[in-house]
Amino acid sequence: MIKSWLICIDDTDDIGTKGTGEIAEEIMDLLNSKALGDHVEGKVRLTSSSAWVTRHQLFVHPDIPYTSHNSAMCFEILSSLTLAEIKDICVIHLKAESALAADPGLAIIEKSLLTTSAIQRLMAFGFETKRQVKTKSDAYELAANLGIDLSEHGGTGQGVIGAIAGIGLRLSGRDGRVKGQLDVGLTNSTKELMLSVHQIKKLTGLDAVIELNGFLLNDEESVLVSGKIKAVLQNNQFALLVYQHRDELTGEPSWRNALKQQLKNY
Amino acid sequence: MSEKVEGFSDKENWFYQQQGKWLFRFTNEDDHHAQQAAKHCDQFMEDDEDEMIDDELISCFNCMKRRWLIEGFECRGLAKKENV
């Protein structure tokens, strides 16, 4: 039976080592390839937007032993694997790829087991972890109460805090940036393109294009895309974030994909 | 490479030392000074693309050796250099 799972990892890297996002993506690919071997339906997930890894910023505070940025990486898969099988794949890869100095944590939950109240508690924990120092005890207590599989895999195991917080933030549908860049056909010779919102959604698999205040753009509106194209998770949608640019000479407004400085708040 | 090391002898234009840590003198919004500091530094190391927040690549805000704080960041590249 195919079930939907949320998986989140944190604190796997160190200066100069493979990033947590890359490790999360590798685990997601491993799990998806395993699902593919067993079920054709799994193939759908490889092109589904919900298969993206999201990055969730947590609190930066002197009392928290993060490497440089303190973010957790979360993803969702559909799989017929059991919890034990999923966890095995995650743990083997985490142990193989995490930095020696890291303190990796792993959280896994089957989504259908989460009640509304559990989701609310997870979300509350996630948002609190963005502005308060939480402890491992806090994380384990919440996991035990809600039936989340939470485990540590080296070092101090502090990563369990971010791992369970990341699950809550992903569930909120209004936190985080999508890992990686989207391909809309830009090349070295085509550094910018004018695309309709409809085209952007079709090319990328995104759900929406939104401006900085959260308003949705219509399918017919045009966006000048250039540089690195990044998406965010907002309003329970994977969305391209855009801002309104005014031409210096004509004052004519146009939509452009958000700059890194604008994306950093997500 | 050695020229850049000498060049960063003026690191105190961008950083100050507090309890053995080198802290950025400016805010998390000050791209200009983050870019200037990185241009003078031989410690710059590109962070993961997902962790970069400055559209200008060579910027302390995009460096793997910056450690974000509530206000500003700590440069661990400078601290490590001093301990060598």
C-alpha cells in the first residue's frame, strides 16, 4: 500500500563538506528509486512538485551549535516501503555522507497518521524553533507524544531538534525555499526570457507565481526571468516569487523573479 | 594568494574582535560591505547555492565560513587563520 511520508534531516554538514540539502536530495532519490522498483505509481512522484526538498531556516543563536546557517531540509515521498525500510535507507546514507563533526538528526512520519491537533503542535514547535533555543528533550518529548520516528546518528545528535522542527514547518505550507534552481530554458546565450505565468508553471511544475506580498499572478501575466530561478513554499503551494521592477526610463512596471536578497526571508 | 593575505591586514575595516571571535561590523542587510570584505579576503569559500543570499557571488554573505548570528555574522575563516 502506497503511503505518503515526510522526512527531514538536520545538522549533517561541516565547513567544506557535502551540504545537508544535497544529502536530503540523495536520500529522496534513493527512496524514490526503490519505490520505482516496486511500483509503477512511484514514477509519478519523480515529476511531482511535492517531491522537492525544502529548506527551513531555524534560529541562529550562540547557544545553538550549528555550522554556519542552521537550516533543516525536508521532503515528501510516496512509497510502499515500511517505516523500518525507509529508515534503514535514510540512516545508511546519513552515516555514509554526514561530516565527521556533524550531529545528524532524522525525523520520519507517515502523513496519514497525523491528526489535526498533531499537525498544529508540530507547526507550533517548528515556528518556535525559528525564534527560541529548543533542547533535545523538547524534540524527543514531542516526537514521543505524536508518534514521530526521531533518531540521532552521530555526534551530540542535536540535529533531532531541527529535524522535527522541519517537519512542522513543511506541514505549515508557508515556510522555506525549495532546494536548487528551476530550469526554464535559460542558457549562456539566452540569459533572460519573457514567459507567461502559465508557461512558467508548465515548464517547472510549480503551482503558482506570487509577488512579495503573497498575491497570486494570473496565468496570462508575464514575468521576465533571469539568473537563478528559485521557488518558495507559500500558501501550501510551491511558487515562484516575483517582484515588480520599474523601468528606469519609462517607469513601465514588469514582473521579475525575486533576487537572493528577497528570497532570504523565506 | 599571499598578496591577498597581506591585503586583508585591513580586515578591521569590516570586522572587530570580541572574545576571540571576528564579528562583522555591519548589518545582515549590508551587501556592499559584505562584498567589499570578501574581495579583500583569501578565505572566501563558496557555500552551497541554497545558502547564498547575495546575488553577487563574492560576498561574505555567500561564504561557507560565515556563521550567522542574530545580528550579523562571525567569520570563522579569520579565527582559524589566527590559530594556525
